[in-house]
Amino acid sequence: MSIQVHHPYSVAARLSLGTRARSAITSLSEAYSTWRERAAQRRALARLDDRLLRDMGLSRSDVEEEVAKPFWHA
């Protein structure tokens, strides 16, 4: 005599959970990469001298405003 145990999730539901988990991890990884790149770009912008900023049409106050943003804000 064998006893069958029924799991509350079907095989398809479990696969779907795995797919969603991978998708969530991928989304988080992409967000992290975007945030790191944004922070690096802001640090580089902050290091530019006023002459280069003028060439780009930016003022020091424009740069200070951009650099003051949290890394998660575009």
C-alpha cells in the first residue's frame, strides 16, 4: 500500500513561482546596476571644472542639484 501526499501547489504553479523568482532577481540586479552607474556618473559630473560645465551648458548649481539627488532618482 502506498500513501500519496498531495502538495498544495501543482507542478505548473511551482514552475511559475520559480520563473517569477528569477524575474524578480533579474529586475533587482538590473536596478542595482542602474543605480551604481547613475552614482558613478554623478561623481564624474561633480569632478568637472567650470569651463567644461559651461561647454556643456551647465552651471555649477545645476551640477550640485543633480549630485544631491539620491541614487535611485533619475
